[in-house]
Amino acid sequence: MTALTVQQCVVTGLRPTFSAANADGHYVKNDVDFIIGFKNAGTEKTVTVATPGTRDGAAVDDVTITVAATTGEKWAGPFRADVFNQSSGVVNFTWTSETGLTVAAVRLGG
């Protein structure tokens, strides 16, 4: 997996830069409130957000996000650390196919 740089949103606005998705996924350091965006120029994609956390001792199912084919765009988040963080403090994102998929992570607060 490759780190995805979190871009800072500012009061005057941000036009986020989207990066090509890696075949093995991306991770984001989860030490700030962030959302992640997906743009899809290919076939429908399913994005999986790993959830190693538990609730009342029970495993939490991974979260899946469907990004529509061709012109699909979707934003998701924020991601609670107690549910989504891996032991290294990152959130992992993988997908059914990286072809045509781009991603951007945006920090919400200052």
C-alpha cells in the first residue's frame, strides 16, 4: 500500500488533486479529520475500508463504498480511529480494480 497525502481544505476553497489509485491500495494517517474522494472513469468499483476495531467485543464489518461506472464520484468519511485505525494509526483502502479510479484525501479542520 502507498500513503495518500491529505490535502488541507481552507476557508477560501480547495480544488483537490486526485491521484491514480494503486493496485494494492492506499492508506491515510488518521491523526486528523479527513474525508476521501473517489472518481471513476471505468467500470463500477467497490472500495473497501478495513475495520479492525470492535464494538462491545464484537468485530465490526469492513465498510464498502460503491463508486458508479464511468462518471462516478463519491466522498466518504470521516473515519473514527477506534473503528478504522490499524495498529500503525492508518486507515486502509482497497478496491476491486484500480483501472480508471483516482483518489484524494482532504483534511476538514485546521
